[in-house]
Amino acid sequence: MNFTLSQVPERSVQPRESGITMVMDKGLSVRQVEDMISSAAPYIDIVKLGWATSFVSPNLEEKLAVYKSANIPVYFGGTLFEAFVVRNQFDDYRKLLDKYDLAYAEVSDGSIELPMEKKCEFIHTLSKQVTVLSEVGSKDENKIIPPYKWIELIKSELEAGAWKVIGEARESGNVGLFRASGEVRQGLVEEILTQIPFDRMLWEAPQKSQQVWFVKLLGANVNLGNIAPNELIPLETIRLGLRGDTFNHFLNAKTKQKWKIDK
């Protein structure tokens, strides 16, 4: 930090198990990656190359090399995994991870139907090769998964070897964890948290209002994902109570009373 302020919540230190910020790279150029790292490296914990953008992105190896030189792990979006699996090319996908020297992978079933047992089998197999993030939730806004089923799936995928389970929201933040309006399905999240440790979940929250909601619920060190590159610094100020949306959240009662700050 550039200067000292009291009553700022303590942030976990990289490499983090909680307080993770996952960045969504939807096709950044090599120069844009360099600029992002220059301006916000301390707040980037892991980068997802969104859905299957890695298949068509020019200069992929060069871009991955830039991330690697900054010690920032990268993984391909879950849709790419699904594209290989639906074509019966799972072994080719595993070879792809080795080819690009990736240490992380995402297992999802947001666009295809995978029986839970089969999905867990993929997680278990990949967990012997890389660190696995699995994703729960559908990309179909009309498919509503009840909370008990979310919990069942999350528990099974953690037991199969997933490091973190991602709560689906898409890059737009209007499915899965959220209603079409972007509003958080509060009951769903709270019910998940009754049985799943908060640090094992990574909540996709691309919209500012969603980030604010999770920080207020779970604190500065909640795991958040699908963050746009230009939202990295703004998100960190939300985490620290240095943006209007969370400005009062971390102040003690004495300070609030002195300045008559409303909650």
C-alpha cells in the first residue's frame, strides 16, 4: 500500500487460499497483459482464459509466457474442457495441458450434461496431473438447480479432488448464482455456506453490486472470480472499505459515532 490507514481489513498474502481474485481474460493482447500486470499484479491470483478463447487467440504461447514470468497461474475456461469431452477427446485435452505447461484446469458441465459420477471421475483423473477447479451451475438461465443439489454436487467434487469449486455466473453475471437481473440468489448462497467452508468456494461475481454483496457477507478475503482486468483495482478498494459501497463496513463503532456515519 502507498500509505497507512487504520481500520483497513487485513488481506491474505499471496499465494492465497482465501481472498483470491480470479481474472477473466477474454482475449487480451500480449501488450494488454503486460499493462495489466504492471498496474495490478499484487491483486491477480489466477487468470482464466475465458470459455474457449484460447482456441482462437493469436500469440497464445507468448501471452502464457508473460503470465508465467510474473508467477501468475493461468487455466483454460471450462467450456474448452467441455468441447474436448463432448468430442471424446479427453486424452487430447490432458496432452494440451502438458503442451502449454499449465498447472491448473477447470472441469465444468455448464454447456453439456455430465452425470455427477462421470464429472467426478474427470476431476479425480485431472487432479493427479494439475490443480483442479470445478464449476457448479448451468449456463442456461431457465435451468434452476435447487440448493440441496448444489451442496451435493459441491461436496462430491471437493471429495473427488477439486481445490476450489466455482459458483457459476457466466461472464455477464446473470445465471447460476444470480437471477437474470444480476441480483444474488441470497438464499442459495447462504444455504451453501451452512455446509461448505467459505474458502473452498470461488464465487463468480463480475458485477460491482455482486462483489459488494459478497464482501459485506464474507469479508475482505472472500474468493471472487470473473473479474474484468479494468476492475482489479476497484475490487481491491471494495475489499478494503475504500469505495463508497463498503466505506462504512469495516469502520469501528466509535469512528462511526464520532463522524455520525450511518451503517
